[in-house]
Amino acid sequence: FKYTLTLTLTNNFHFILPHDTNNSNPQSKAMTINQSTVTSNNSDEIISSSSSTTLTSGSTKVNNDSSSNPNSWPHLPNWALLHERIRWGDKLNILEWEGTDDDDENVDSKNAIDNKDDKVSKYRLSNGWLGNDLMHSKSSPVRILEYRLFYNEELKGGEGDGTSTINVNGDGEENKCSTTLTGIVHFTKNAESHPKHCHGGSMTSIMDDVIGWTGFCVSGEVKPWSGYTVQVNTTLKKIVKVGMILKIVGKVVKIERRKVWVEAVLIDPQCEEGDDSIHAKAEGLVILKKTE
């Protein structure tokens, strides 16, 4: 079936993680501090990972990555574990989703999780928000657990300065993607429509979010709220069952002055490649704000 919606509106750091066969959530012990090289064996994981940058409007800082409070996450499939995710690029830590520094917290403690939630709420309320983020809150019916950004340094221009035009779908060297945003999505029971199946609107909302944030990252630098998603055309190809954890990927395909075209796909990496692995596709347009 098809559903269409249109909206108008470095440093390398190596460290060793001991293997714990009793730990059902291995990424909870991980820290990330830039490159993406991973080797593993039965006793140890040796990881060289990317530095994690915390970004929000008007602030940038480096922050240790504690996997976004993994104790509030569901059990992840193998393709979504930390040593796989760091291959996707640098992690987005956005203060509106993460709150302020949690360096003094023990991520294994339920009190730490509650304290983190309080910090997120306080940060949002003190910076103009009225409630929780629709897609990035622990209580979200369909929740984006994490985004990671890859930027192709070989492609210059298209930075929203009103002077650049790049057709990434063209021939030759421009047949590359300047910006790719990859995330993990958890479809909870609160997104249910037909029994045991998630609402089609939950998939469409995911597409809106990834298209917007891919546009915010078009220059390779994360610039939250630097534009607006003005069009999302979504094709739903396969039902999402309640509880599924899927991969979302957004790619910039064209830039023209302040217009950024993005293509997105929602897939199940556990299926064989091809149409059977694709749950939804989307094309979208982001308009960046004028720079002063």
C-alpha cells in the first residue's frame, strides 16, 4: 500500500572493554572519545571511536558518549550495537534531548535515569520549549534512540549561504552524498494501530524528523533549528510490528541556495537487502533560514 503526506509549513583514542557474557546491553559500558576502527574477539573489544560533540543553538562542546543513557533503551539487535554504530559517523548529542552534563551520574542507576530526565525537562523549559520532544523523548511512542552523522569532506559548497548549487545525483565526482544521517528507531506499543502493528503516521513522523535533521547537518556542522521541513512525500512499503527496532537513513541529494533535498529510507538490516528490507521511503525538502 502507499501513503503520501505533504506538509507545508581528531584524536584517535583506543580503549578496551571487558567482555561480559552476563551483560545483555553491552553498549552500557562503552565510552566514545574520531575515527571508526573496530576489532573484536571473544574476550575483548578494542575500539577506536569518534569523539562525540554536544550541540545546541549557540553552544558546542566535546562530551564523553555514554550511549545516550542506554538503560532506558530496549535490548538492541546486533546491527545496532555500539561497535557497529560508530561506523556510521559522529554521534549527535543535542541538549534538547540529552540535558546538561551527566558526568557525575552513574548510568547503571535508576535514580540517574530519573535525574537525567529531570535535567532534560529543566533544560527544555528554561530554553523556550513547553514539553517533550515528539521523537527523541523516553516517552515517545516511536523513539529515535540516536543519530550519527557522516559528512563527505570531498564535497564543498552547499552550506546554506545562498551561493551554492550541488546535484549529488549527477554524474562523476558529484555522484556522492555530502551528508548522511543514520539513526536507530524503536516503535513502541504506544504507536499501535491495527493489533500488533504500528500506525502509518509513526513512520511518516520518523521521515519528517530525519529529513529535517539531515538538512540541519547539510554543511557537516550540526546547526539545530536552522531551517524548516516544508515537504515530506512518504511511501509506506511494509508494515512495522510493535516493538521493532529499525534503521533510518537520510541523505542529502541536492542543494540549491537555501533549499536542501533529502531522501530517506527506513529499513530492517536483519532482512536480506532488497525491497523486503525496506519499510518506508521518503523524499523531502528543507528550507534553511537566511543567514545574517
